[in-house]
Amino acid sequence: MSNTAYCGRFAPSPTGPLHAGSLLTAVASWLLARHAGGRWLVRVEDVDRDRCIAGAAEHQIATLAAFGMTSDGPVVWQSRRDGLYRAALERLLASGDAFVCGCSRAQLAHSGGIHQHCVAPPRTDGRNAVRLSVAGSGLIRFDDALQGPQSQDLAGEVGDVVLHRADGCWAYQLAVVVDDAEQGISDVVRGADLLDSTARQIWLQQRLGLATPAYLHLPLLTDGQGHKLSKSQAACPVDADHAPQLLRWIWHLLGQAEGALDGADSMPARLGLAQAHFDPQRLPQQLPPSPTMPDPLLRRPTP
């Protein structure tokens, strides 16, 4: 049955082709949305101009399509949503929840990079950041659907949060909060590397008067040294030509029932079986380091 209240999303950054960790997040978020009878959206998080690679987003979207996963609504591009972010920032500045900051990273080094008060005046050339004040935030608590109860002292552990960078780029924290609210995202499913960002996003949602979605943070694929696989030298782009084998591998990593996908002879049929047999209660909190890779199902980068 359709559940119009559930709306999930997959939001990759176009810094290159999809890697195994990104594919795991995409498949899990799609399965959770389908299990709930809800919608699944794709959003391109391309506000960081320096890290984005031309054509990467289109390649990522094509790879998802090869696995049978397409957005249930128009694909949203953060780089085209400046007006929404600007409006939110102006509201925060007007309410006093945000402020202009001229502090550099070097000037904050003595406090471990944690901004608790400005140590330099705003620059006269306008190259300033805008920060969200965390004064009065206290201990932010939330229950993660997979990782359990979480809490964070924003003032002591994080400090005032950058919303707009001195180089003119929108910060991830502002963009993701505004986008999730504007798109009606009810459930955020993403990698555990973003678990640490959740408390500051909840505080920002509260300052903007926005609803807080449910959160589920998936375990990360890591190499033998514990590094996130997408940032490791062992990382390889997924090869959509081997989508059936890769889907089986992801299904196994997600702790799902062995043999559930047997008998399917097409990607739509395999996804249908995956949707029918998916059990959220079987999702693991952690994955073993360097899980056996289905080589050569991962395409090696061209030298």
C-alpha cells in the first residue's frame, strides 16, 4: 500500500562515479522507502564547487537507473537552489541565530577548530563566513533507527556552525536542512559518517521552525585500516554491467535472507524480490572491515 507520509532520499555528491559504499546507501534507502510504501527521491548535492566533477552527477544517475532505481520526482540540484538557501540565511540573521564571522581556521586552531566566540573582526573585503550560534543548544538527543540513542553537546564538541562559507559556497549543513524540509523528507537514510552532523542539523531545524525527520545511519564500508572505502585507495567505481551480481552482494551486506533473490532473470524482477523479502530488522549496525569484494565486478580506474 502507498504511504504518502514516508519520503526518503538518496543525495550523492558528484565528486566521481558511484562507489560501493554509495551503492549500499542507495539500495538500502530505496528498499526502506519501498518497504514503507513511500516515495524515494534523488538529490544532487553539488554546492561545493571545488569538489564537483563535470558529468559525475549524470553518470551517477545513469548508474542508479542501471540498477532499476529512479527518482519518484524530479532530480533536485543544490546548485540551482540559491534563493531557498539565501532566504533561510536571512531569516537566521534577522532572528539573531546566525552572525557574520571573520575568523580563519588558523585563528581557531588554539581551540581545536571549535568556534565559541569570534577572535577576529569581520573582514572589510566581505570574505566572511556566516555561522549558526549554538549558544543555549544544550545537549541534543535523538534516537537513530539503527544506531540507537545519540546525544551531542554542540557548544562543547562542535561550536558555532558554518552556514555560508567565506569563499561564497553554501555549507552542507544549511543546504541539507533546507532541502529536506522543502522536499518533505520524512526519513533520512545515510552513512554513519554523517551521524555526527545530525545534532547540529536538528538544532538548525529548530531555529528555522522546521520538522525533524527520522534518521537511520547505515554502517560504513571500510578497508583493512578502517578508512571509509570511497576515500580509500582500495575504492573502485561500481560497474553497472554487473548490476545483478553487485545487487546480490549489497543484499548480503545488508544482512538480508540468503537465496531471496534466486530465480529472477532481470533487474526489475530482482528488485521486486528484494522489495518483497526485505526486512529492516536484519540491517546490521556494523560491517566487517574489508568485506570480500566481488572482484572483478568493481571496475578498476583506468591508469
